[in-house]
Amino acid sequence: MTTDPHVQACADALADADPWVRRGAAVSLAEIGGRLHHDPGHGLQDTGCLFVVEQLAARVLVEADPTALHAVLKSLTAIGCSHAVAVLLPYLRSDSAAMRTAVVDALSQIVATELVVEDLLADHDADVRVRAVTLLGQMPTRRGVGWLATLVSADADPRVVGSAVGELLARDDLPTARKTQLCSQASQRFPRDPYLQFLFHTASTDLEASR
Amino acid sequence: MSQIPRPRRALVVDDSFAVRRYHAAVLGQAGLAADLAEDGAAGLEQALARSYDAFLIDVNMPRMDGYTLVRQLREHGITAPILMVSTESGRDRELALAAGADAYLLKPLSYEALVGCLGSTASEPGGQSTE
């Protein structure tokens, strides 16, 4: 609960029958939550911000209208606190590809996501590790070469290794020789994987061409 | 000996440059030329602008996911074989088939799997309309 009647009214409007009202409520809550989160007088543990994030998170579970759902996810992204990240993370395991895509997109725009990416890359579920690689690739900071290289050298699932190699190859800030070395490592670990063999072959060709 | 009709041009839709390049190479081995699109929205645009004999579509993509793309292609009357190719484990297979795909394959795609699937789905090469 909140003692602020305006915040409560917005939270109530998230359940309105009209999806455009729900969309508007999500936008209003983003402004409120963002203000509470970014105001120096309030920290990440601020109960007002937490209330707003919880209201939006609860709506993600039940929102059937794509436009309203998009607005809710965008609002959580705009608030951008670590609690918003925490409520979005479970949706990475959704059976809905649209939801997974939307959540990866939202998480990639929140700075606080950096704090959880390493754990996601070590998740017990290989599908989640693949999604974490995608997430890392979409984050604007372009960090994580070390994490991806670790996946290439140690992850037991060739799909994860293939995703990591694909992401490393897309990096502009990595020398071609290093890319080729990582491709070589992956292809040696999984000699029967045609995709990894292909990547090593093309990386070697690209390296030769660059000399 | 009768020959199995084979598609001639395919559209590869995947957000990974490396995967698009790889799938184009595998299609090339099978004698198919490939056009490439980097997400579902771009794939739909290309599919409606040009006739294709087959589609290779990823599941998780920005802007429009693979299932939505497959549904939209079918809604537009496109009947060409659609193979969904994904890193996602088998639990997505039913969703792919329900969306209108002909087959669901786990990455990495092999030449043998591609030819096997197209051989069983491409009974009407070029069977596509963009009405």
C-alpha cells in the first residue's frame, strides 16, 4: 500500500478495463517511480519506488494487451532500479518468445542489469545462458568479453558456446586475431559441431584477408 | 529415377550475423540462394516483397519474434516451407508447429537436416503467394 492517493490512483488504473487507460497509468507510474528512484532523498530500498515497481511487475503477469504490456515493460526500464531488474528476470524463462524478447530488450537498457549478467551466464539452464549472451550483446556498455571468453573455454553446451562466439565475432573492439583464437578454441572443444567449425573457418579466412 | 523438387531461394531470418552467414552457407551447399534479414519485422517486409521457396527463421529476435513472423507469413497466404531453427530446447517445438512452421530444428543446422526437412516439406516448390 501507499499513502499517496495519486500513486494509488495510478496503481488502480493499471487494472482498468480500457487498455489505453492502463497504458497511461504505466507511463504515469514510470514518472513517479523514476523520480523516487533518482531523487537523492530516496534510495533503492525506498518503499514508494518499491511499491510502484511491484504494481508494474504484477501487471506484467496478467496484461493481455500488447501495447499496454509494452508500456509496463518500458516503465520498468525507465525506473531502472535493481528491484526492476529483479522483477523482470523471471520472465527470461517465459514460454512466450515475445515475452522473452521484450524482457531481454528491457533489461539491456537498465544499467543495474550488469550486476546480474554474470549469474545469468552461469545459470543451470542452457537456454537462459544463451539468452544472457543475447542480453549482453544488446547492452550499450559492450562489456563482458572476459565473460564470453570464459563461456567459450568452459561451458559444456555447444549452443551456448556458439552464441558466445557469435557475439564475440560481432564486437568491433576485438582484434581479428583474438576472434580467430576464440573460434579455434571453440572448434577444438566441439569438433563435430558444424556451426563452430564454420565460424573457425570463416574467422581464419577473415584473418588472412586482413593481413 | 525421379528427382525430389528443391526450392531455389530461401530467406534466412536471424538476429545473429554469424548465424545468418552460416545458414546461407548451408543453403548454398544444398543449392539454394539465400537472402538475409536480421529480425522478424525485416523478414516480413522482405517476404512480402519477394517470392521465396523456403524460410529459415530463428525464434528469439528483436522487434518481432519468430513465432509471430511465422503466423504473419501464413496469414498473408505464404505456403512455402518454413523451418524454425533455434538454440531453444525442444519445449518450443509445439509452439513452432502451432504457429504454422513445417519443422523445428535445433541449432546448429546441418546440411543433412536441412535437406531432410526440405525434401519432406517442399513437395510444391515455389508454392507461395503474397496476396
